[in-house]
Amino acid sequence: MNPEKIAQLKEQDRSLIWHPFTQMQDYQAMDPLIVERAQGVYLYDLEGKAYIDGISSLWVNVHGHQKEAVDQAIQDQLKKVAHSTLLGIGNVPSIKLAQALLKIAPSNLARVFYSDSGSTSVEVALKMAFQYWQSLGKKQKTKFICLENAYHGDTLGSVSVGGMELFHEIFRPLLFETILIKDFSFKQAKVLFEKHAFETAACIVEPLIQGAAGMRLMPEGFLSHLRELCDQHGVLLICDEVATGFGRTGKMFAVEHEKVKPDLLCLAKGISAGYLPLAATLATEEIFQAFLGRHEEFKTFFHGHSYTGNPLACAAALANLKIFEEEKVLEALTEKIQVLEQGLQDFLKHPHIKEVRQKGLMAGLELIKDKKTGEAFLASEQMGAKVCYAARRHGALLRPLGDVLVLMPPLGISTETLKELLNILWKALEETLPS
Ligand SMILES: Cc1ncc(COP(=O)(O)O)c(C=O)c1O
């Protein structure tokens, strides 16, 4: 692309687009990175510079970009129908995908409700849980138990059950109240269930690892503890696997690590291999049955989005699952996870790395100003962002969560490229914060 065209596109990007989760005052003052194409785990900008996609294009990409089987599946579907609604009628890829998802999901789940983002998959689960109890006549069960530092998306329902001050506080007057478990406390969870179960519809949790909170690891057994408390007290368990689903933690779903069966399971991001917006909320037959009745009973679930069950996205998702099976993607992860684990150990020696946290191919490295005193960097120093900009110069695309450097490469990354990604991060760290 010629330099004038590149300059024009960059100018239009700065002047026309309002980028999400981005301080536009800073953005407008900088040279933006505009992706033009991608291949495998590499993204290419307008100038043709290559970057390792170190965060899977915001945790969505699974097998790499331009994966032939996914490209082909979308093209094949395009020759049939690009979109048709699921409101009152069906389409072929959504049926096949429902079957494929239920085959790999926990065995108690029996029904698939489609939507189009992680946030909507959570919104759907919350409303289903709420209406389920209303239908059963337990009108007082209107509340939700959730976790401190949780992140479940940006729509108002999902923000309500979130627990991240930075993102959520400003919207507090618009949100419904929740019951918050702090510090992954087993004891507090028990006390809160005992006190509030009678008025609680569901407990919602990101299984094993809170991604957006900075890759915060849950203590072992906490997820099964929540399952037990839900069972004991008649509360539904919603597991939000929007980030952890589709292999990120080393198993297809994170709940498998503790053999937990949720009543509602939220899936998005990696579901379509990171190609198209698609989400699904999986429910038990028991929940589904509570919504059945004569029309005039109005037990219908009055919720649905225009692109619900989009055939192109479902075709991509089917191809995604086929690749998992045919290329034995989960089996191949063991070695990659080990390489990441070993590589991260070296970072611990760095004077400005406080902690590394990892589950599968999800990792967070927490920066610290002074290890001895425990002093953190000021938010205004934007140290996480600075390290990521340095990584960008060295050919890796990363996006921090505050002062937590996030690594979440596509599952399809090779061990060599994974090592290269770690090398780039080390270089970026040394350049920004010399040891
Ligand atoms: C656990 C979890 N739930 C929900 C969401 C929201 O997903 P989306 O951005 O697709 O709405 C995210 C996004 O990062 C997430 O990590």
C-alpha cells in the first residue's frame, strides 16, 4: 500500500472511530496500528510489519488466522445462506452446532440458546435463571451471588454481576444489587449462601481463573465448593467460560478440571475459532422445561438478538470443533503449556515482576515498582501499556490489564513461536524497566 493511502487510513481511523476500552485523547495523538491481514499466528499492519498475535485478537482466535478449514466452511455456507433468523424458525448449521456443543459440554446440559457476544451469553443466563424461579413460583429468588473482581461483560446485567471497580463503579446507579464473595473465601461463601440462598436465583463465576481481573487464579476446590453450596441451598450455578472455554486452560472447558457441572454455561469468544461473533448459553433440561406452557401463560423466554444463531458463525464454529478433534489440539497443548510455564519462571527473576500466574495458555505477569517494599506503579505511569508498546516494536501484539502483562496466544501457536513471544516480552521488559 502506498504511503499516502496508509496515512489517509490512519487519519480516518483517528478521526472517525471511537475505539473500545481506549482513552481516545491518547489514541488520537499516536501512530495507530492498523491490521491489514493475518496469517497463522501473525498479524500484519499496513506497512507489512508482522506481529505475533500474543492475545489471540482479544482472546478469541484459536487455531490461527486464515485457517483453511474455517475459511472453507464459511465460504461453503455463504453459498447457501448468510443469515436467517432463529426466532420461530431454524437453520441447518445452528442445529448441527447445538449437537456438537452438547456432545463436548458437561453431560447435564441439554439445550442451546444462541446469542452473539460473551456479554449477551451472560445476560441470557442471568435472565434465564431469574425467570426459571419466577416460573416455579419462587418469586423471592431475584438476587445473584457473584465474585469480587469478576468480569462478565459490558452490558448492564453482566456489569451488575461484575466486580471490577475500575470498569464498573461509574455505572453503579444503573446496576442491580448483588451479593459479593470476597477473596475467594470458602468460609464467606458458605455464610453468604446460608444467609441469602432463599432470595438468590443463581451464583455466577468465571471457573478457575478470573481473566479480565488480571489472570487471578482461584484456589483449588473453590469451584466445586460453589457447586456444593448451590446444590445444598437450591441456587443455580452459572459458569462463564467466555474466556476459558475452547481449550484455553488445557481442557476443552475449565469446569472439567474440577468435574463441575453448571446449570447454565456461557460460551463465546473461541466458539467460532475467533472468526465471527457468536455465543451460546447452554442450559439443563430442567431449566428449559420451566419455560414451557400455553402461549397465554407467558412463560416464553422473551429474549433474542437479530443475529442469533447466524449460519456463517455456526459454520465457523462447527469447523472449529472439527479441527479440535482432527488435529488433536488439546493433546498438543501439554507441551506448549510446559514451554510457557518454564519460560515464565525466568520472568520471576526480573526485579519488576511481582508474580506470574498461569492456567493452560492463559498467563498474566504482574509488574511491580519495588519488589522489596511492595510499591506498585502509579496508574498514570501506564507501565503495563509501555511494556506492551515496546513488545509491539519488537513484533508482538499484546494488551495489558493495568500492570498485568497478558499472554494468551492462539492454541495453534508452535512451541518455537511461543518461545519467540516470550523473548520479545523479555526484551520489551528490559527496554522499559532494565533489571
Ligand atoms: C469471562 C468473560 N465473560 C464475558 C466477557 C464478555 O465478552 P464479550 O466481550 O464478547 O462481550 C468476557 C470478555 O473478556 C470475559 O472474559
